[in-house]
Amino acid sequence: MDTRTILGMIHAEEALVVSLVRALPSDIRRKVANDFQEQVELAETSHLSSTSDRETRDAFRAHIRRLSIMLASLS
């Protein structure tokens, strides 16, 4: 898969997750946002640095940071 295809899939996933989380009760939204923030912190660690495609890795990290911010704003 090329980077553009992966980015398109990531953006579609982002829209779906935000839509699903919006439908949840506020206490559950808050928990989802907190759990996702933990995942962001994990993804930012060096275990992803072995990926050979830097552009894809950086796009993934930007995606999860943006999604974390959106989820936090919903909670």
C-alpha cells in the first residue's frame, strides 16, 4: 500500500471513531478519551522508530495525536 492509501484509511477511521464516540454517554466518552491518550503516549515511544517508512510513521503519529485531541474535546 502506498502512503496516500494509508492516509485515506486513517482519515476514514478517524471520522468513524469520532462519530461513534459522540453517541456515547459523557462518562464513557471521558474514559475513551483517557484510554486513547494512553495509546498515543505508547505510540510516541521508540518502538515505532524501526519502521522504514518515516512518512507513514509520522502520519500515523499525527493522526493519533489529532484523534486524541478530538476525543478529549468530546469528553
